[in-house]
Amino acid sequence: MNYDILDIALAEAGKDRIEWAAKDMPVITEIGKRYAAEKPFAGIRVGACMHVTTETANLMIALKAGGAEVALCASNLLSTQDDVAAALVKYYEIPVFAIKGIDTEGYYRHIDSVIDTNPQIVMDDGCDVVSRVHSEFPEKLEHIIGGTEETTTGVIRLKAMAADGALKYPIVAVNDANTKHMFDNRYGTGQSTIDGIVRATNRLLAGRTVVVSGYGWCGKGAAMRAEGIGASVIVCEIDPLKALEAVMDGHRVMPAAEAAREADVWITVTGNINVIDEPMYANLKDGAIVCNSGHFNVEINIPWLRDNAVSQRTVKPLVEEFVLADGRTIYLLADGRLVNLACAEGHPASVMDMSFANQALAAEWMLANRDSLEAEVIDMPRAIDDDIARLKLESMGVAIDVLTAQQEKYLGSWTEGTV
């Protein structure tokens, strides 16, 4: 078996952690049991580019149980858990190409290794495999039935490809499923982002000012958790509706250059470029911490920091200090990469249970409907979304009501109303 990991000797510790995560992933566990019996992926090659974590491992194990030939690479330079990668290779015989802290050249070499397996289903987290197949390996497109995309950033890129007529196979926007973005993005990103910041810095956030750029589902989660730990939250937005929502949620809203004057910690979660840029750096106070929880590390203009700092050093793991000409210091976490994965362990297993159930069921649905799908970005079927929510509620011991026949008739009628 071909693979590239840090150290196979880490496998036992990784296996223990994979099993620990599985205890909090009842939905993907049930799906895996069904897959083992039905083998819906028999003979199908699945190429996955995702954060190599304990939760991802349980998705890969479920797919393999369903008959898939799985290959996995990392979707970020710093998000791999090396013991998990080793366990997947040694104990589950799944080829993994991922090493935490690898350079950019190695990162793309790992992606290419997955592409070399000629995947028929591509599971992506940020659109990197999709982009690379289309631009560098177009001959591989003939093998691909379709794919899934996990992130907001990836869906944005895919829709741009589709609008340009460049997308050559159908992709389900898993990120847009309600059981993904409403829970994973809000509760998962919210908790794990604060976790990453605290682990990296050991700074008390209570009584400090946290600026959150972007008030989508991830930004809402980060703001909610920062407020919950005692911070004062400022939100920066370009969307008037989201800005209004932030105000109604009790946060202050202001332009980024103004927010910079008050920021103790700044979190970007927009999916855009140079969200923290020169005008913000000019106003940042001494000792401000900047970090990113969006998919790529372009949200913070790091080249500006490197070009304008009179000195820089690593003061502790994943914490870089930049001293500007006027004597102010700015601290950058995890080279601007996903702070929740680089500095912590990423989303808790319980919330990834739903996200990865979406991945598994979307891929199964795509195989079943392969002959009728066009090369476009496809919304997650509502029936799958509802089924995952139902399974999650059942696993939590929560029961809900059902409509009576009378209620169903009333909701389906336009002739009944005020009497």
C-alpha cells in the first residue's frame, strides 16, 4: 500500500483516539453498519481531501465498510493529526498522504497522490482537488462520477467554476445542508476556534475585546462563544442584513479600521482575501492577536506583516511576534491557517457526526442518481438532511411530535381558514 505519513509508530495512540471519537458519532456509526451490510460503494474508488482528524477517520472507515477503495490526503498544511494518519494506514489499511506542517510542495504532492488513484467520487474540503484535477490532470476527469464539498469557501469556488462553464462533473454542496452549516459551522467552529486561541496563547478572554470579521454561521458561532467566555465582541461585516443581525444579537458593529483600535483578539471567518490589511494594522494596539478560522490563510495580509516588521520571532509554538517600526507588537497564530485545527483538535466529534453523515449519504445518493446528474453544484436533497436530523435526535434520546391526519389535511388545503 502506498502512503506518506510522519511515523507509523504513532498508530496505536491514533487508534485509541479514533475509537474515542466514534463514541460521540452515533449517526455515522449507524450508517457504517448499514454500509457494511449493503455495500453501496462496492468497487468504487473514493478520493478524499479533508482535515485528517479522528472524525474524518470514522467517515473513511464507514466508506470502506461500504465497499469503497478509499484514499485520503490533508486539506490544510497544519490540520493533520499524525497519529490518526498512522492508525488509518496500519489498522484500517487506508492509504493516507498527510503530514502536519508539511510545505506547500509536499501538500500538493499528497493531493496528486490521491488523484493518481483515479477516484470516481471526490470528497473535497476547500475545492483543492477539484481545482487541481481540472487544471493539471484533465485526463482524470473521465473517471469521476461526481463529488461533494464540505466548506463555504469550496462552495463559493465551485459556483464560480460552474458560472464560468468550467465545472466538468456534478458536486453536492454538503456545506449548504442545514445539518451541516447550522451546527458544524456555528457550534463546531465557534467552540473549536476559541479552544485554539486559548490553547495557543493561554490568554484570559474575559474582559477583553474580540473582533470577529464575518457574521455568517462560523462568525455567529465565534461571536457567541467569545461572548460566552466573557469577552466584549465587535463584528465587522459588509452585508447589511448580517450586520443588522449582529446588532440585534447584542454585538457592536463597526468598520474594520475602527474596530482595530479596540481589538485584543481578532478572528477572521469570511472566506475573502486581506480582511486584515494595512489600514487595520495602522490602528491595531500593541499586543493585539490576529488569527483566522476561514479555510485559507489569505484573510490576513501576512506578506504585509513580514515586509513591514523590523523583527519577528516565534515566541511559543504557533505564535509569531511581529515588531513594527513604531514599537508595536502584533501576534499571529498558526501562520494565519485554521486556528481551530492548527492550535487545537478541530470540531468536536458530536457535530462532525452530522457533517460526515452528509458526506456519506450525499456520495451514496450521487451513485444512485449518476445517470441523471449534470455538471453543476447541487443542493443537498432535503430528505437526506431531515433523515440525519432525525437520526441525531434519536441518538440523543429526543422525541418530537408528528402531524395528525387532520393537521396534514389542513396544511395542504387552501379552502380552510378563518371561520
